Amino acid sequence: MASYKTELELRSGEILKMAWEAVIGLEVHVQLATSSKIFSGASNEYGAPPNENTCEIDLGLPGALPVLNEKAVEMAVRFGCAISAEINEISIFDRKNYFYPDLPKGYQISQFENPIVGKGSITIEDEAGAKKIIGITRAHLEEDAGKSVHDLVEDRTALDLNRTGTPLLEIVSEPDIRSAQEASEYFKQIHNLAKFIGICDGNLAEGSMRCDANVSVRQRGESSLGERTEIKNINSFKFVERAIELEIERQIDVLEDGGEIIRETRLFDPDKDETRSMRSKELSDDYRYFPDPDLLPLVLSQAEIEKIRSELPELPQQRERKYQTKFGLSSYDSKQLSVDRNKSDFFEKLTEASRLPKLSANWVNSNLSSLLNDKGLGFDQSPISPSLLAEVLIRIDNGTISSTSGKTLFRAFCETPSEISEIDDRIDEMGLRQIGGTDGLKDIVLEILKEHPNQLAELLDGKQKVLGFLVGQVMKKTNGTANPKEVNEIIQNEIKKE
């Protein structure tokens, strides 16, 4: 009875959830990969000793005036072009006024009514695998605040202002997201795109990208929005999904119990698996936005915008479609190849050299990816070049070496690279050349059949499963150098003779 009640309760909970709909919007903060900060010449390097990467502008000292970083502007426009957004030829920097100890000036320079990037969109796959367009309201430039450290000095808060002035692009979505899974997928798409076009290193652990999630729920079928809460500073795909799941469940519980949702800022605690209140949520009026008097309006010409647009690489979803139509790759393989620009570039060079797109895709997505992951390397640091790997794949395809021997040769080349002209000598030195019928393979097969009379008898009785065993014995005898297709053919011909 207890188990039945538990099952009934679970089913009731699922039915309850189905009566509600979540409405979610994300604000993704992308740390731009400039060498200096957005309004000063101080280094933007990560990991420096506390308070080393600062200057009078970052510290808000009297008389220090900001100077806009041209590279940050270029990167913002590059992102806007990549999502087919409106690029505003005139944008304005505003002061967002609030007081935190890690904000030395007492205000943050940001953009409010006139951002650099206007409306655009990102396409994701929803939970059913269907394409879904998520609108982007805006993307604006701003400076980051410093960092408060609460566990370094007892009964004190320490301040590290290295991050102060770091250039950020804040990307604000429309409230088009309807589940935690969609939110995580959207965050991944922004992450992949920002890395692909070279505006961010994408290191989530170092805070190079993080997001705030605005979450509300409403009765399914209603058009008006419920009151929302904001979950701050989430820095992993897994945490985005879990934090939103928990907040949706919490809000439904509150409303079902007759309570009200309070507009507030909340924190996700992964250790306790909960969201909890941090402070009441400020509104835009509370920040007293006004144009920064120290910065002129940013004016871009159409020629400058088009130049940046023309320099964009072929984007991930474009490459994904190309790999499916041009090379006949599966949707899964195409997506895996298109996520990382260096990976995609490696694959294209490998395919161009080998003329074997499907075999190239398999090797890039499996063998090479696994090796680089183990070594902690990126595809731009591969120990084997696309041209050398192409020669390995060509020899697998034409039967010179087996797939197993190809993996052995691949690992050897990763440890000790060779010239392409030396590859056949290396194959012979390592004894990897595949044995065919003209190389005495038939004698080896006959020897194996003689050594296993019981299995041969089973095969003669029609038990085809034993064929794999006999082929395996030949491969073992030849150290994997026999051509399995030819081994199979020789055994089948011997059976016919019987």
C-alpha cells in the first residue's frame, strides 16, 4: 500500500506540474577576450595576484577618465552580426548607479536605452528535438565589477579589484524559453557561438561566461506573465538546468499553497541543491540610469559594420548543414564537428586531404577527440597534423592496414610525428601491413581451422555465430594484420568445399 501511495503522489505531482507553464529569460554575461579592459589600458589577464591588474581608471580615482576599447566594440558587433541582429549605428553609455564595496566608482558604466546590438535570435533544439527560435532583445557593452572574498580574512570581506573594468557583453533573451532543458541548450548555443567567433575563451570555471535566469510560472493557457525571480551568477550548463528546475518547483508549490511570488534576487546553492533569497530585486528606476558625461555616443558607420560582418567565419549551424548535404554525415556527427571552430577546421583539412569525409568524421569525433581530451589539448594543438592523419586513413580505406593497426599507427605518430614520405616504412617497421590472400593468409586460415575442429564442425552445421570466433583467432595469430574481409571469404570457400 505504501509503494502504491508513493506512486500515486508522484503521478499527482506530475499532473500538477502539467497545469503550469514556466516562462524563462536568460541574461548571459560574456567576458570579451580583449588584452586590456574596456575603459582602461590595464591588463585583462586572468589569474594575476589580487589587485595587480588595476589602474586609476578602474579604481575610480578623481580626475581619471575612461577611454573606450575599440576591440570590445568590434567583438560586440561581431556577435550581433552572427545572430543577424540589428546593429545600432549610434549607441550610448550610461551610468548604472548602485553601491557595492567591489564597485569603486559607486556606479557601473553600461548601456540601457541605446545598446550597441538590438534584436536578433538564436536557434536551439527543444526537448522534442524540434528547432526553436529564441529571440534576443539586446546585447550591450558594460564593465564588470570587482570580487568580494568572504572567507579569506576572519570577520572581514576582502576585495580583489582585478576584474573591475573587464569588458562584458550582456546578452538578454526574450522570455521565449519554456523549460530548464531549453535554457541550458540556449546557454550552450551562446557559449559555443562566442567561442567560435573568437570573442570569448568560454572558460566557465574562470567566470568567462555566466548567466542570470529570470523565472516565472503561470497557469497553462494564460497570456499574462507571473511575477518573476532572478537567479544570479550561474556558471555551468548543469547548474543552469538544475537551478531553474528547483525554482519552477518552488514557485508552483508557493502558488498552490495560496502564497505569492515576491520579486527578488536568488542564489543557487549546488551543495544544498536549493535556491535561496539574496535580496529584493531592484527595478531599472532604482539604478537612476543617465548618460555617462565622460563618454561620447558611440557612432559606427555602415561600412565599419559590413567590414566586421564580412570577416565572420562560416558559423556553426552553417557548417552543420554543409556537412550533412555535402558529405552525407548524420545530424549528430555534423553537430559534434561544428561545435568547436578548431575541431571543424581540422576536420575540413583532413577531409580535403583524404577525400574520406565519413571516415574522417568518425576519427575526429572519436579517436582524436579522446586522445586530445586525455592530454588536455585543443584541436589547434593536435600532435598529429591533418595531412599525416589523412595518410593513415587512406591506408585503412585501401586495405594497406587494418582499422586496429591504424589506431596503433595513429598513437605512434602522436608520440613521434613522422614525415608523410616515411609512413610506409613505419608501417613495415612496426609490422602493421595487412596480410592478404597473396601473402600466405590462406595457409594461416587453414591452420586455424585445423586447430579448432569442433568450431569448424559447428560452422558446417550452419551455426554462423562461430564464424566470428574463427576470424578472431586468425586476427590474433596475425597480430591484427590479417584482412578480416579476406579471412571471412577464405573460411566461407573452405566450407563450400566440405
